[in-house]
Amino acid sequence: MQAVQVVLKFGGSSVAEVAHWKTIADQVQYHLDNDRRPLLVLSALKNVSNLLEAMLHQALAGVHPVAIAHLKELHLGFASQLGLGLHDQLTPWFEQLESDCVAINRAGQITPKAHARILSFGELLSTTIGSAFLSLQGFDVLLQDAREMLIAVDQPDKQDQWHHYTSAICGYGADPTISTSLNNKSKGNNTIVVTQGFIASDSSGDTVLLGREGSDTSAAYLAAILKVKNLEIWTDVTGVFSANPREIPEARQLAKLSYQQALLMAKFGAKVLHPRVMQPMEENQIPVTVRSTGQPQHPGTLISHQSMPQVAVKAVVHETNVTQIVFPESSSGGLIRRVSERLVSQGFDPLLERKIAGKHHLILNYSNSDKAQPGDLELLSIFAEEGLKANANCALITLVGEVSNRQWMMEAVDLLDNLLSEKILSIYYDNNNNDSLSLLVKSENNLKISQQLHRELIG
């Protein structure tokens, strides 16, 4: 039996368009024709995760039945557009969703465990539809529950329930037992595997999530576990750009990126990739291609151990909704660790840590959608006795460059000194490499400064 040799991940915008399913079927056939057995990782239909997140609060208020009816109509309608009648197959998911919403209402609270269960339905519904469509096209399809393949590992630095259930990390060492299991369930070498992105299970069998936009991470984990030759991420853009083209129209597509450059771009705000994709891919030397479902003829962006060294500054990316914590010069490592752990337990995620003029800076963004983000005064009230300074409502702009070309960073610093110094709160250099430079600004200045940096440094 031939093992899976390529993983194809299709995002929410890809699976939510009827026309895109021809591209998906064509890509499956292309790989089968070239003796590459594919595994497909599917996201929830576009915006469905947002609807489910809103449903958590509707369940708390006891007004969820209307939202469930809308979600059911949306999925049954989309299945009908694909030529499918899936009422009997989809109804059990909605019945289970109703039961979980009732449980939230009775409990009077949204627990992280309930949050993960509710949001998992998006992928469970989309893969039910997707596998049925591909079967209709004549493919032999194995619909495999991702929670049987991806098991979360403990995160000693993030023991809180929020991160355990909504931002889980899985092991990705090669596991021949999973490959054997898939082969045993398959009818032959042309059996394609369809599974869910975004979801996994913990050691207790509970459903956990891999963080927002976590379907990329699912695909990377499975690519490493199955030791495939390639990972393809199919989305609504033709590849990775030097900036968000929706915000900076002159942004350029990058034909090649190194794993490290792609990691930095994803970590500091480029939404086309999830930052957790790169480590398993780099460790296993699996090339990643980012391509567009709407323009399948476009070659996209190749991410591997090589980049384009002739391009000094690769990208200008930014992360919004950022909070800066500054510690006094006398702060001990124990205090810094204690404050960081407290913030993480509240739903913050660290972006970077740097030391400037003897003061320790901690930059975080907020990811807990079930609770309002604490502001400056609330944060300072928690740590009042420690003498900390908090600065919320910020954005972190990061320049990603070519590590072998140090000239770009000097040019960037000159530009910041001459044009933008009065609008920059802090500048953060990478202490280990010359491949990134970050600056903290107030949120209202973020886009204008990003546009100017792109115009001056990339063109």
C-alpha cells in the first residue's frame, strides 16, 4: 500500500466557494496521476468559526437556537449547491451542537473546554461536506477524524486552561503507526484521506484547538508525522507578499522564502501562514508551497531552506492589539517570570522580549475572545507594587530582511531616525540575528508608518 506523499491544506475561503471545489478535485487528480497519494486538511467554511465564537455568548444568554438554525441553513444550502443532499449526515452534528449550547447555558459560564468543543464543529461540518463531494466525483475517500492522529502535549509554561484547550501544541515526530492505520482503512493506493484542520485531542480525549488559523498547523504536523515530500497550503492569495496587499496595494509577491523568514513574517503578523508551521517543516526539510485556489495556474511562493538573497528587505508586517510591559531596572528574573505567567494565564501571548537601557520589555498580544482585554489601568492595578509600566493599544511593526545582507538594517535605522522618530515608542533589534527589526507604535499610526516603510525600503 502506497503511503501518503503530499498534504494539501485548503483554507476557509477555498472550501466555501463552489467554483473552488473543481480546483480541489483537479489537484487531487493531478497528484494521483503522478503517483502521489494526497491527504487533504480542510478548514471550516469562511466566517463559520466567527459565527461559532459568537454562538458561545448566545448560548450563555439562551438565544442560540436561531444561530444554530442559521448555521444549519448555511451548510445544507452550500451542500445543495455542490449537488449534495446531506441532511441525514449533517443533522447529528447540529443536534450535538444544540446539546453543547444547552450545557453552557445551564452552567452559566463559557469554559475553555466548552469553547473548544463548540468551535470544532466548523471543521467537522466542512469535512463531512468535502468528503461527500469528492466521493461524488468518483474518488475513493477516507474521512479520518484528526483527533485520532493529533494528540496535544503538555505545555509547562502554559498550564492555564485557556491555552490548554484553545492553543494546544502537538507532537510531530514520524509515527508509522498512523500511516499503517490509514493504509489499513484504505481500499487501495488511490484512496485519498480527508481530515479536519484546527482540532486535536488531549490525553483525556477532550477536543482541543490549535489556535486561530490553526489548520495550517494541523497540516504541518501531519506532513511531519507522515514524512511526506511536500506540503501545499491553498488560500485566497497567490502566495506570500511583502506586506498585506489589502492594506498596501503595491506589495510584491515573494517567489521564495527561507523557513526562518516565513516564521518571522507569520509570528509578527502575516496572516497567510501560522507561525507553528515552520519548525516541523524545517526540521524535516519538507518544502511548503503557498498557492491560490482561485488562480491554480500561479506557481505561488516556495518556502524551503533557500530564499532570494538579492532582495534585502523581504517584508513589512504588523501585529495589532499589542501591549507593552516595561519592568524597572532592578527587576529580578523571578518577577519577570511571575508577571509573564500571570499575563499568559489571562489570555495574553508573548511576542518578544528585549532589554533596552537596563529595562526589560515584554511585548504581548491578547487572544482570549471570551473575556474583554484588560486595559492599562487594570494591568497596573494587578502589578501596582512592582513598579511596572503598561502601554496598551499599540501595534508592533516588523521588518524582515536577508540575514546575509546587513546594509538593509542600517538603512532602516537611518530612515526611522530621520522620518519617524517622534512616532516610535520603542525599537527592538534581534539580538541573535540580523534578520528582523521591530518597532512599537500607537495603533492609530500603524498603517501609515507601515506604508511609508514599505515604500521607502521595498519600493
